[in-house]
Amino acid sequence: MELWRRAADPYGREVLIGISWDLMWAAVWVGIGFVALHLVWAKFLAPAESASTGGGSGAAGLPAQILRHATSERVFHWAMSVAMLVLLVTAFLPVMGIQFAWVTIHWWAGVALTLMIVYHIVHATFVQDFWAISVSGADIKTGMAELGHMLGSGTEVPKAPKYPIDHKMFHHAAAVSSLAAIVTGLYMMLRIDTPSWIPVIGGPADPYLLTEGQWGIMYIVHGVSGVALIALVITHIYFAIRPDKWWITKSMIYGFISRDKYVENFDPALWPVPGAGTAPQEEELVPAGVGASVGAGESGAPEAAPEPEDSGYGDSSSNYGRAPEFRAPEAEPEPEDSGSEDSDSSSDDEPASEFGDLD
């Protein structure tokens, strides 16, 4: 099997003109072979997973649906998927003998993918947590534990952060392949006439920007990144449609995962969600217009509402939740003796907490 295609330049020198199309078929069969092996492993060799209801203390205070992908992330994912599929179809169908005007479609899809990748880099850097997708030492240890578990070693696999190690590795492989295809593709567009309004690459063809040897390297890198994306797309689609992974795919459609899936698969310390690990708050029925109302204590008996601060007025609202205290009626003071010592002494005998100050 040949790896590269060569041809003679105008001076009779042999130069690289691209990858061998055998590599394209090799990528297809690598992807299909991986899918077949994984199906056999999942059917006959995969260790039994312990049943989990997803409940328990970890679910305390969590909402029923947990946001995993915001709307902007989902739109980007599906738009990028369409652009990438168009690029692969227009690149490789002509090689298979299906001829059509593919060049214009291919470079339009390339421009669209480039703009989306630029948006993704800016959005991930300034809006999202850029380092959430980075591979750490803990991720590598988790990946080794997961590999050992898959091979039947019985290794306990820790729960994952928001993006597990396999998701991160796929993202980085797709990112490197896409960026390589974009950069080399932009250079290759300089060899054809492009609309002048396109920044940087717009204008008439300039085939002499690079030497023939340098152009050959561009073709090789562009082709290798393309066949790598073939294998990556095949495996990605396979895992997306697997029944046991369908809940992840639905999160890229609707944005949410269930509380049970969150508790079962993710570590709240690595992917914190508001309310995770806290006791659920029970709602109290509060009479309208009442702030701190009577609630149920631990024993189930009603608790007295906290006594409000002294407002300086003797209104009855300060006695909410308290039984009235009965006192013997006092003799009405004589008008001329309203400021006498008897009146003062009788008022001193009243509880201070019953009414506010009358001053």
C-alpha cells in the first residue's frame, strides 16, 4: 500500500501531490473494525455493571433536569457537524468515482467551518472554562482505571468530571485534525480564484506563493487530517447511537441530563451543580402577609414564630403565636392623680415582653 502520490513538475522533478487514496480506505476500515470489535466486547466480554438507581444523598437538593449543554454549544456542535460532513463528502466522493462540481461546495464548507472554529476558540476562552477540557494527571489515572475495568481487572473507576477522559481525548484528536485541515486548506485556496471580499485568501490564484515541495507538504497534511477525521466521525456516530450512550446524545439535542444520570456518572466535586450534596429544602405553607410564620420543628410540633423586634408601638401583631395573658382589671386612676406613684408602680409590674414601650 502506497502512502503518498507523486508526479513530475514542469521541470521533470518528482514532487508530492497528495496522500494515496489507499489511506482513505484504510481509515474507513479502521473505523468499521473498531466498531465491530467494540460490539463484540460489549456483547460478550464487558464486565457487568452494578445497578444504580441514581438516588441517595448525592441527589439531595438537585433539580430533576441538569443543564449540560447551553443552546449556543448545541447550535455550534450541529452546525460544525454539518460543515464537516459536507467537507468529507465533497473531498472523497469524487475519489470514489462520483463526479460533481465539488470544489465550490468544498471551499464554502471550509470557510464556514473556519468561522465556527474561530467562534469556538473565542467562546471557550472568554465565556466557558477553557481548562475544563484539558487532560490532567487525575484524568490519566481515571483512564487507566477505566481501561483496567474494561479488561476485567475489577478496578474501581472513579466518577468523572463534566467531560470524561474519553470525551477529552476525542475532542483533542478532532481539534488537531480540524485545525490542520483548516490551515492547509486556506493555503490551498490561494491556488484557485476566490472572491475578493474573503479576508486574507480572497483574490486571484497565486500558485507561486510556495515552492512545489512546500505545496506537496500542504497536500499531505491536508489529506492525512481528512482521513483521520473519517475514522473519528465513524466512531463518534457509533457511540452517539448506542442505546447505553443515548442519554449523552440527547443532552446535545435538548441540553439536559437527568438527575439520576448525573449522580450515577459524575462527581459533584469535579462538576459542581447548584444544590448538589445539600439537604432538600422543604416548603412551608405560610399565611399570606406573614413573614416568619409558624413552622414544623424536628419533633413535628409547631414552633412559635420568633418574636419581632420592639417597634415602639403596642400593637397586637407582636403577640402572634402567643396565648394572651389575663390580668385582673386595674382600677382607673383618678384624673388628678394620673402622674402619681401608684400608677407608676402598677405599670412596672407588667411584663416588658408583652407589649412594646408606650413612650
